[in-house]
Amino acid sequence: MLTKSGKSLEELIKKAIDDHVITNSEYEEIMELAHADNVIDAHEKVLLQELNDLIADRTIKRVAG
């Protein structure tokens, strides 16, 4: 089941993927959203793992801001 927070999280991560860049403040916003309801569901876990993998392999560049 896709939750409201999961959908919002997905939109923020897709923006970072499309831009190929994520600022530190955007990353923090994503993490705060993921933890806002104190539950990271399966869909959110997959999204966060995908984001972190893309940052690790430098597909998405993490920058100051």
C-alpha cells in the first residue's frame, strides 16, 4: 500500500534523479519526511535505498546547499 508520505517521498526522490543533483538540505528534507510518522514502510525503504545507491555510484551528485 502506498502511503501519503511514501508518495511525497517518491516525488522528492524522483526530482533528485531527474536533476542528477541533490543538495544537503533536500537530502535532509527527504530523511525528515521518511521519519515523520516514525515508520519507514517497505515502499519508503526501497526508495531510500535507491536514492542512497544512486548517490554512492555518483549518478546523483550530493552538493552543499
